[in-house]
Amino acid sequence: MKITIIGVLLFLVGTVSLSAQTNYSIKGIIADTVSNSKLANASISVITAKDSILQKFTRVKEDGTFAINNLSKGKFIVLATYPGYADFVERFTLDSAHTTHNFGRISMLLKERLLQEVIVKGKAAAIKIKGDTTEFNPAAYNIQPNSKVEDLLKQLPGIEVDKDGKITAQGQTVKKVLVDGEEFFGDDPTLVTKNLRADMVDKVQLYDKKSDQAAFTGIDDGVKDKTINIKLKEDKKNGYFGKLDGGIGTDGYYQGQALFNRFKGKQKFSVYGTLGNNGKTGLGWEDNNKYGGGSGMEMSDDGGFYFYSGGGDDLDSFSGRYDGEGKPIARTGGVHYDTKWNGDKESLNTNYKIGSLTVDGTKNTQTLNNFPGNITTVNTDQTNHNYLFRQKLDLNYQLKIDSMQNLKVTADGTLRHSDTKSSFQTQNRLLNGNLTNTNDQDNSANVDGKVFNASAFYTKKFKKKSRTLSVNFRTSLNESDSKGFLKSTLGYYNPANGEHLRDTVTDQYKANKTQSTNISTNITYTEPLAKDFTLALSYMIAVNNANNDRRSFNKPSATAGVYSVLDSIYSSDYKLNQLSNQGGAVFNIQKQKFTFNFGTKIAGVKFKQVDEFGRTPDLTRNFTNWYPQASFQYKFTKQSSIRLSYNGNTSQPSIDQIQPVRINNDQLNIQTGNADLKPSFTNRYNISYNSYKVISNQYIWISGSYSTTSNPIVTNAVRDTSGVITYKPSNLKNHSTSTFWANSYFERKIPGIGINAGFELSANGSGYYNFQNDTLNKTKSYNYSGSIRLSKYKEKKYDAWISAGPTYTINSSSLNSALNNNGRGFNANGGFNIYLPGKFQIGSDGNYTYNAPTKSFPDQDFRRFLLNANIARTFFKDALKATISGNDLLNQNIGYNRTGASNIITQERYTTIRRYFMFTLTWDFNKVGGGAPKK
């Protein structure tokens, strides 16, 4: 019986094996149509008909024959190519009745012979997916005369560019735009996208830029920045080009900019300057977090927040950027230079930027403040004057010591000065309208800051494959010296009847000095354990020293002219020194189809907290931090892949959260620190999938992230009987906060009508906690949106696009779920350009926004339609362009924003740039490639 069973199993296995090994194949002969000469080494590719996936390929033999065996059954496309000859394409089917397809003699025709008979016009392959990089070919898109890189990016699937030049790709903000892999003026992507000409671009590459360490070892460390790299055509790298732009408009608006570029082989030199007050130029300083700056509300990674109306910790809430709030005046300039020499062994990239930004404006803020059994409304009218001047120098030097060793040295320094003034009047009322308190307050600050960063990254490869050594040294210094005044009159009222009780006057001089120093050294060694299996060992030591000296002074008397009395309640000199020793091991498996790595790092961290005023005892604490990680990437084909990753990291509390000092820059919202704070831990999961089908021009991108934070640092907001709220951070036990985001995009060209159609779905949100008068409050904040995108481009005739779809927001608090900020909305963007005879061009673009009423604001919906239009004509062989444009033709650009955080729901209305008309002259000049100026 046992023998019989074994025999049956062997028979079944043999039958299955025989069926699986059925040999489907193709064969044929390749020859020239006229001469009949055999085209040896011609390429023969077999592609799946339904999804354009490459199955197999081969080369033609010396006698002109070819054969491909071991194919599966199905419908396919054969593609035959040979240099100088037109491609041969034919569909065929392999099935049980046709196991071998014989193409017989395939006659190939020389392109020059074909062009004598007919003109062939086609498009290059639009997209290539190379590992983690999506590469777009500009030749497959329409490039109009004198169009810029920004105009090209707007055509690429999955990429959006808003009216301010901000780029979103695959659902994430693009933080860097490189030119030939190099920084170009560092931190302002718009200097590339708005000024470099689109016809100079050879390729546009989109990828997540890894850290230098991850790029060298090939092991993911979770550090990524969405990046676009603009690769220039080789024949465009010699010569000069640039533009001069000047415009004058109604209501005193103006703009001007000049850009000159000189490219010579491996050298690039650029200089620019901008001036304007219409929000269009010189406003792209994206790295303000590197040199300071705050906001009106700061939220921790788990949803805890600090709220203040009158300024940040140093009375300076100006970030140094213009985000559409107020009216700006911008003046900027810069110089860029990069080169390679010594046989490309050495390279230098350096940038210098200088500029100032002034923003003046007014704002009205309405807030619902939800406390247990007590809801108040807050109305604030605010006037702001903000000024920032800064200059920054950075450089990047790389040395290829030999074929196995490299050294990269980077450094940057920033000097910053700001003057800010704010004046606001606040009224707090119960829902019945009775006053609880009022505050008339003026804040001013004069801040000087400086930042210095430097790093040295050394890498060495050994003769044994995958054996490497790298050493990464980093140091940074950040200093801020702030001097300012706080003047406030706080009025208290009886909440039962609104009767005025008393006033409290605060008149203080603030002197805040902050400094932080960071030094770290990381050593990583990789060793191959087997073929395609590598171990990475690392050790890092880091020192982080921070000091906050915050002092408030009162006058000895109301009539005194000097502030000489130290207010100990609002003063503190505090130090937080951290020493970290970290070691780790990560395993990496690299195969042809997939990559998998996993491991962990562990760090011992020592906190030393010193109160220089001696009011609290010194604290020395030790923590053990874990950093587990894992990632997996699988490549289905050259044009499709999926990636999953996990990272766990510990977040240390900052000195601003730890320092036990009361901060009264907003008299109604007092902040204080907590010296007993402990680290929190976050688990983060990511997934991404992309696919492109060449034949159908179909592009798909799906990505998402989900994270949870345990032991999060949240705030406890305690409101006293007079209505003043004090915020104190603390760790939350037994609950975890969470955040997520997801984005999917699908695009395909509709056959026959040439329209690109895309569909996008996105979602993001968080669930987090805080305390209100010691009562636990859970807040939900979710946003969902979908949109359809249609575009059509007809070379030298017209281009048009539209994107529209609904939104829905969930924003509620567990303390009062009935009074939520849930609401629907709708967004639409679109525009067109028509190229007319006589070198005329007309164009228009618009943006429509709708937010429905919510239970928090039941009588207030928001509708806004921003419509812009222009008419232009070019002269002198398209070198000079004259434009008449209208901004916000319907005069509906009312500054508006509605947000929710924890127990606070806020609605803001503010001054911004409204309707104006402008006449602009733009001169584009160039002489590249050694030829004559462009015609």
C-alpha cells in the first residue's frame, strides 16, 4: 500500500512537472530589407501584451537567426531593434495549439530610407523606474519656448506645483531640488524651478534622498527627504543664460529679479537678486528651522501643544518666511559656484545668500476653548510688524582619495537679526456672552542669532566585496540673544454677570540668551558574512549641551525709567547636558529581486540638569534608548516595486520642555516646564508601491505611514477661576498617541483624445491626548480628500489642466464631542494657455476653496475663488516678453484658516494681498552649447 501511494505521488509530480515545462518558443531571421544583409546582434525582446512587462530578450546570431525558448503561454509583443533601423513591433499568441511562433524573415528598414518616404513622429518613453528612483523624460512632454522647469514639473504625473512654487510629489513635500546631483543655492527650490529653462533638462529624477551613511552602506536608517534632481543636457553645460524681470502694478505693487548663470563644462557660476512686495519673489527660505524661528502654536510629535498669541519663548514668533499672511517686502541676493578638478577627484559646491523680509499685517482670531463643563470663546484682534535680515554661507567639499576612499566635508554658517512687534486685544467670554477677562498687550523683541554646522564623512571600501568602514563627525552651534518688552493690562470680570472686578498691569523687560552645542562621532563597519549577506556594526558617541538663560525685569516703581528688579517667577538659568553612547548591529540581505535588512541600535543616555539659580536640586538621570529597524523591498519588474519599512526611535525631551520656569509672553496663556520629563518612544511603519507600464503610459503610486508613540509628552492645561490658563508638559502612561498618512495616485493617457487623466486619494490624521484641568481629553484630527486631474498639451497651440475633488475633516474632542469641527469642503485648481498667431499668448488660472459650516462655527462657511489672467507677446525672436496680468480678479483673496488642536478650535481671518494689475517685461537671454543665441 505504501509503495502504491508513493507511486501515485511520483506520477502526479511528474505530470505537473511535465505540464510546467511545456516549451513555448519563438524564432526567426533578421535582415536588411534591400541588401538582405544579416543584422547580427540586433536586440529581440518579448513583452507581455497586457502590462508591458519584459519577459525575455536575446541577441541575433551571426547568421541572422534568433530563438527564445522556455516562454509561458499568453499574448505577447515582439520588439526588434537595431541601431540606425526603424523598430519592428508585432503582436503574437502562444497557446496549446501554437507552442512555437515562427516569424520567418523579418525585414528591417534603415531610418534614413524610411524618412525619404514618410515623416515619423513619436514620443519617447515617458517614465523609467530605476530602483527607488522615478525618472521622467522631458522629451515625452511638451516644452514651450522660454518655459521654465516649473512648467515642465506641472506636466509630470504625481507632481503638483502650487501658485507659490511649492512642490508636492507622491503626496509629500519636495524639500530639495538639485541640479546634476548638486545643491543649487541650497535651501530655495524655486531658484531652480522658476529660473532654469525647461529645454536644458535631459532627465527629471524623483527619489527619497537618503543620508550619506545609508547611501554608502545601502542599509536604510529611516532618514529620507523627497528630492528632485534636474539633470542637464551635456550640450547645455557650456555657455551662459539668465533673465531680467521687472514689473510695476496698481496699488503700489512691484517686483523685479535678475539671474545670470555661466556654465562651462564642470563649472557652474550663478548670481541672482530679487525685490518685490507681491509675494512672488525671494520668499523661499525653507530651512528656517536650522537658524531659529517659531510659530503661534507649537505641537509636539504626539499632539500636545503650547499656545501663545503674543510670541514665542524669546518674544520672536517670526519664522522668516511669508506664508500669505500680511503684506511682505522681500529683498534677496545670492551667489552660487560649483566645480570639479583633478580628474574629478575633487569637487566644491558653495553658496552665499543675503536678504531681508518685512511683513506687516492684521489678524482676527476666534477660538473655542473647551474645558470640562466650561466652554469659552476667545476673540483676538492682532497687529504685527516683523522684520528679518539674514546672511548664510555654506560649502561642500568632496575628495576621492583613491578608488577605495572618499572624504566629504560640509560647513555652513548663518547670521540672523530680527525685529518684531505685536499688539493684540483679547476678550474671553462664556457661551452666554459674559466676559471673564480681557487682555491688551504689546510685545516687542530684538533678536540676534547665529548658527554653525560642520561635518566630515570618511568612507573606505576594502578589496573584499561589501567590507567597508565609514566615520561621520558632526558638530553644531546655535545661539540666540533676545531683548524685548512685554506690556499688558489684564482685566478680570465676574463670569456670573460680566461685572468688571480689577485690572493687573505687567510691564517687563525680557533678556533671553539660549545656546546649544552638539558634537557626535559615528563609526560604521560592514562585513560580508556570506554571499549577499552583510553585517553592519556601528558605534556613536554624542554630546549635547544646552543652556537657557531667561530673565524678566520689572521697574522698581511705576514711574521709574529703568527695569532693575529681577522677577524670579519668570526668570531662570538652566542647563541640560546629555551624553549618549550608542552601539548597533544591522543585517542586510541583497538579492537580485529583493533587499531585506533588520537590526537594532541601543543607546545609554545620561541627563545632567542644573538650575543655576539653585531653586531646584541638580538632577542626574540615565535612560536606555532603543532604535530597532527593518526594511524590505521587492522588485516585481524593472518598472514596478514595493517597499515596506519599520523604524523605532526614542525622542528626548527638549530643554524648553524641561526648564522649570513660567513664560508669560501671553498673559492669558502661561507656559511652564517639567524637570521630571522622560523620553517617549515611537514605532513607525511605512509602505510604498510604484508601477509604470510603457505601452499604455500608465503610472501608479501608493504610499502610506502609520506611527504610535508610547509614554508621549502631553500637556496639562489648567484654567483658574479668573480664566488664565497654565500649560505644563508631562508623560502620559497607559495610552499611546498615533498619526498616519496615506496617498495614492493613478494616471493614464486616454487613447484617441490625448488627455492625461489622473485620480488621487489621500488621508492623514492623528489621535492624541492632553489634560484639561487634570481631566484626560482625547482629540481626533483626520483629513480625507480625493481629486480628479485632467490635462492636455498641444505643442505651440494650447495647454490646459484641471484638478478638483472633495475634502472631509474630522476634528473632535472627547470632552465635548457634540461641539466638534467636523466639516466637508471642496477644492479645485485649473488653468490654460493659448498660443495665438502674432506671438501672442493668453492664459488664466484659478483656485476655488469651500469649507462648510461646522458645529463649532455653525453660521460661518467659507467660499473663495481666486482668478488670475494674463496676456503676453514676445519680441526679438522670443527673447523679450511683455505681459499684462491681473491677480485675484474677483477680489476674493480673504485670508482665512480654520484649525483644531486638543481642546482648541480656531478660526483666523487676516490681511493678505488682494486684487492688483501689473505690467511686466521679461528678457530671457542665453548662449549655450557653443552656438548662436537661441532663436
